[in-house]
Amino acid sequence: MDKERKETLETIGEPLNENGADTKPEAPKQNAKERLYDKIPLSVKQLDIILIVLAVAFVVFLVLGTLVGNGVLPEWFDLF
């Protein structure tokens, strides 16, 4: 540890061990998913709503695709 950092830590009252190293534990490392979630300012309720909407949209498009593919719905209904 450089002398300047050591002096700074001593003046602000952070404890140092006998080797002059910080005794403050390091924050646990976050994976990519946790870092992404930290950057998105949404509440859990908002994320739940988004997930529900996406799941419903997936099911709707799955059913529509099946119905158009089997000829139950007319071909003009095929949006793709």
C-alpha cells in the first residue's frame, strides 16, 4: 500500500492491520445479472408486471400461430 493511501486511511479512522492493509471486508462480487438489475430502476412489482405481460404475449402468439398454421384462421389473419 502506498504511503499516501495509508495516511489517508489513518486520518479518516479506518482500521489498518499490522501490515498496513485495509481490514474492511471487500463487497461480494456480483454477477452480470445482478449488475444489470442494479442499473434498472424498477421495483419488483414492476418487473413482475413486465414478466406477466411478456408471458401472456408469448402464449397469444403461440396460439395464433398454431391456429393459422392449421388453417383454422383465414390466411389474411397471418400478420407475419
